[in-house]
Amino acid sequence: MSLKLTQQNNSHAKSYGKLAIITIIAVYLLILVGGIVRSSGSGMGCPDWPKCFGNWVPPTDESQLPAGYQQVYMEKRLAKNERLALFLERIGMANTASELRTEEAILQESEFNAVNTWIEYINRLVGVMIGLLIIATFYRSLKFWNYKRSITILSGVALVLVLFQGWLGSLVVSTNLLPWMVTIHMLPALLLVALLELAAFRAKEQHNRRFSQVKGATAALWGAIVLTVLQVVLGTQVREAIDTIAAGMGFQNRVLWVDQLNVVFYIHRSFSWVLLLVHIYLVYICSRARNRELSRWATVLLVVVLAEAVVGIVLAYFGFPAYLQPVHLLLGTLLFGLQFYMLLIVRSSTTEQVNHKLQTC
């Protein structure tokens, strides 16, 4: 490969990496905004999708809506849910389809609230921004096809995943924020972060700093990732229970909500201790191996875990302050992103050492 072509490839790899990082930041912004939507009760601020009350720019006052708008949008949602139920039946999920048809919460239509509508609308605008960034990322990745095809494939999968996430978002709206649908909607965001991080890492692989191998780090990080994903899923289950309790208590007496939570909350809380111990161990093995760079990353992870735990304690013992709920979600998903990035570094270091040993044999 000529020097000029190599320089062009390196320049393109750097620009692609920057764009991928910007997209990852935008994904985390969407997670934060989504948390604000949830904590403010704005999830049904727009009863239809992708438009909002039938318009691309939502109304600011109820007088701008037609008479009987609640019934109109409920009927539209029910028609969409019926199509979903038929699909679930065709793939052998008859029980889920039956639950979808009989769920009483779906029949509840929210009254117009301008603040909630615009919070949800901003959430959708951020989603559109991510869609455009993903398209740009995929377009940039096409230049890798001839010499780093995996980057193009990863970017293409990320684009498909965003489209799938948008479709899931429409189902979340049509099912009136059905709890299990909200949980399912959360997980693809984590996968999207992992895909973009992996693509960006491979694009800049030749420019990444070289790290010495740390024995036990790979297993510790995989354990931390699995625990974090479980923790995020458990957290969404806790949040669903809180929503039910809050509605039942008229959103009053917030300090009493924690007493009404089920065993999932206590499992979620116990997992925090396990995560803390795993990250303390990670800091220990990195420092013992005298690997300063990986020790710093492990310390960053530990700080995020501690911050997440502190926010969780404040939520549980100080009446679930609404402003901290999105922060708690953001820290949990940020922890996953940092863990996965560090795993890429560690595995890359392991591969380099194996290749070096083979070459010297």
C-alpha cells in the first residue's frame, strides 16, 4: 500500500472515529432525555408516532386539538396494538398477545399537557438527530469496505438497530407505556453503544495506545458487564413498580413508596454491592500489575459505580427525587459503555501479546 493511500486511510479512520464518538455521546443524551421523559410522566405527551397529535410540530394549547381527540388517538393505538397482537400470535406468543388485548392500562388516555408534550417532542428530536448521525456514520464506513469490512458491517447493523429502536418506540407509545415494552426499549440502546464503540475502536486500532496485559482483567470485566446489564434490567423493573405505586398513591407521600416495593428492589440493591466489589478487584489487579493506564480506567469505573450507588441511596431514602431518576439511569448505562471500552483495550492487549510471542518463536 502506498504512503499516500495509507495516510488517506489513517485520516479517514480518525474522522470516522470522531463521528462515532459524537454519535455515542448523542445516544447517552437520548438516554438522559428519555429518563427525564419517564420521571416527568411525559411518555404519553404525544399519543401518536412519529407525529405528535397529527403534526410534525406539536400544539401548545388544548384549544388547537379537535373535539374528542382522546378517543380518536386511543382507537388508533388499539388498531396498531391489534396488528401487533396478530403478529405475536403468528410467532407462537399467544399468551402475550392475549395480555396485550386485555391490558386495562392501554385503555387509559392521558389529557393534553403542553409541558409533557414538548418534553416528549424534544425526546423525539434527539432521536431524529441520532438517526441522522447513524446514517452519516454508515456512509463514512463504506470507505472501509475494501480493507476493514467489519467496520462497515458494524455500522450497518447499528443503522438497522436504530430503525428497530424507532419501531419499538412507536410500540411503547401505542401500548401506553406498557412496562415490559419500556424495558425492551431500553436494551437496544446498550447494544447500540457497544456496536459504535467496537467500530470506532477498530477504525483507530493502529493509533490506539499499547497496553500491557493484566491477568484476570478480561474475566472481571465480563463479569462486571453481565452484572451491569442485569442491574439495568432490574432497575427498569423497580422503576415500573414505582410508577404503579406512585399512581396508586396519587403521586403523594413519596417517602412511603420504597416500603411498597417488592423483592426485585432488594435484589437490585444487593447487586450494587457485588458490582462495587468487582470494580474494587479490577482496580486491585490493574494496580498490582503496575499498569497505570488501565488502573486509571478501572478507577474511573469505580468512581461511576460509587456515584451510581450514592444516587440510588438518595433515591431510596429521600423520596425518589424526580430530578435524580434520569441521572441514575444515565450512570448505569454509562458504566456499561466504559466497561465495554475497557474490555476492548484489554482484549486488544491480550491479542497483541499472543501475536508477539508467535512471531518470536
